[in-house]
Amino acid sequence: MHITSEQMRAARALLRWDQKALSEASGVPLTTLKRVEAQSGPLAAHGRTIAALQGACERNGIIFLNDGEPGVRLRKP
């Protein structure tokens, strides 16, 4: 699955996280997160970085969707 920078920003919005919060939750440096979110389209980062960002979001209730049109959803409690 290819996660886009748009999906990552939407996931943060659903979680009400700023970039610093996602950086801390994922262990990805803030400067790296800012760089990958600034570029449109698929996240341009190493696989480990993408996995860390995706994992932090998913552990907190985000579901990344790629069924035709990429999106995100917040898991019901």
C-alpha cells in the first residue's frame, strides 16, 4: 500500500495531532516528517520511516484506505 502525504496529513487531523506529536509517537525526526509531508503524492521516505509513521497512526485508531481513492478513517472505539 502506498500512503500519500495527503493521507498522512488527514490522519494527523483526525487524531488532532500536530507534526510534533506524530514525530514523538513514531520516533521519526520532526525535520524528516516535515520534509515528507511537504511533497505531494506517495511518501518519499525509507520503508522504515513510512512503517514507523503508519504504525503510530494505526496504533491510535487510523485506518488507511486505498480502495480506488486513497483516504483515511478513524476506527470506532
